[in-house]
Amino acid sequence: MTIASSPRRGGVSALDVFGRLTRRDRFLCRVLWEHRVLTTEQVRDLCFTSLVSTQHRLVALYRLGVLDRFRPLRPTGSESWRYTLGAIGAALLAAERGVEAPRPSVLRNRVVALAAGQRTTHTLGVNGFFCALHRAARERSDAALVAWWSERRCAAEWGELVRPDAYGIWEEDGQRVEFFVEHDTGSEPLGRVASKLAGYRDLAEADGVARPVLFWLAQAGREPGLRKALGATTLPVATAVAGTGNPADAVWLPVEAEIPRRRLAQLATAAAGSTR
């Protein structure tokens, strides 16, 4: 792991920087405040169209102290930069929310924890899912990502019953689907992954609504085994493999079906017709 060491412009205050930030910059900072870390490619999907322009703007924001960054070391080649909030970016967001800004030492410790932490790959997998949905929404006039909640926010809302990796609301062509995301990186036994459905059944009974539970797998070879482990269920549940298409596309296979795969928006129908 290496921490970025390219030069920054010294002596710049948060107030100086504020006037230089675009609406897109501030949106990016808000996303990083809530979701902690994004790769360069995920930032492109979130709010740019060109990778080159994304890279140029990210470097500028890093040098201003709005963002911080790191990337893993590889024996050969290099990984994409991972970006998180820097001291000035965190100060601006804290002021916007009316809370105390974290100390620079706290922020640096967070960056080190992200760089060295075992959960960062998992977090990036979840964040990549939603950044791809942002890209899909920009490409379609009839689509929108209405909500994207982090794992922390989900735990605060439903933690006594379930702890999803994320919660979202997607609208497309007049259809609306609320859903939970469980991102499977392959680190847990399939039986343990499938056992999470018990909590979702309890939540559906408590809330009176059965939202789709989406299992987003990092490894294609895990999908058949997971579907077998999930078994028959009255909950609306679907599986898909990362890298096979945008999560808004027809990549979702409901557990009660073999074919065809469905678009994310089409899972709203399954939710409406499910029983608890």
C-alpha cells in the first residue's frame, strides 16, 4: 500500500477552496462523506463521461486538499487510485451539515485504515454497483437512482433485524423498486450468506412490505451454489454477477426462475406479487 505523495498547494484555506468547487465537486464530496471511498473509474461513472477529464479533476482536488488518495502496491503494474475526503473537503462538508470537522490526524488514520483494511475491497464493490446505476441514470431520460444508503445508515435504520450492505431505490420507465444489496466477495461460506434471508423475512413481516434482496456476486462460479443454498423462499430474491453488465440491465435472475434474467426495474413486479 502506498499513500499518494504528489505535491499540494500550500497555504490554501477551506474558504479559498470553496469558491473554486463546482456543483459536481460538491456532489462528489457528499458521496465520499457517506460512502468513504471510490476508485477513479467509479468517480467517472458517478459524475463524469471521460476518464481523462475525471483524472485531471481528481488530481486538482487532491492538490487543493479537498480529497486524499491511496492505492495498493502490485509486483508489476499499478492499481487505480482510491479517493476519499481530504481535510478541506471534510471541513466543507462538516460546515454544510453543521457538525464539527474531524481533525486532520483522524482523517489520515481513516485513509490508512482504508488502505490497509480488509473491508475496503468489499466497500468498493458495493460503491461500484451504485456508481454504475448513476451512469445508467445519466444515459436514460426515464431513469433515476432515487436513494443510495450506506451500510452504516442501513444499520442505524434496520440493524436489529438486518444489516444489508446497502439500500437503494431505482426508477425506470415508470417502475419503482426499493431493494437491499448483499455483496458477496466469496469470503463467507454459502450457507452463511443464505442464512441472512431469515432477517429479511422478519423485516418484511415487521414493515408489511417485502423489498427485493439482491445478491451481487464478485465471482461467477459462486452463483449456482448460492442459488441452491438460498432454496425456495417467499421473499423476492435475485442474483447477478458483477462484470456481466450494468446492474440496471437484464442481469438479475430471480430465485424462482431459471430464465430469462430481468432488468432491475422489472424486479418491482416480483416484489408486488410476493407473499410474506
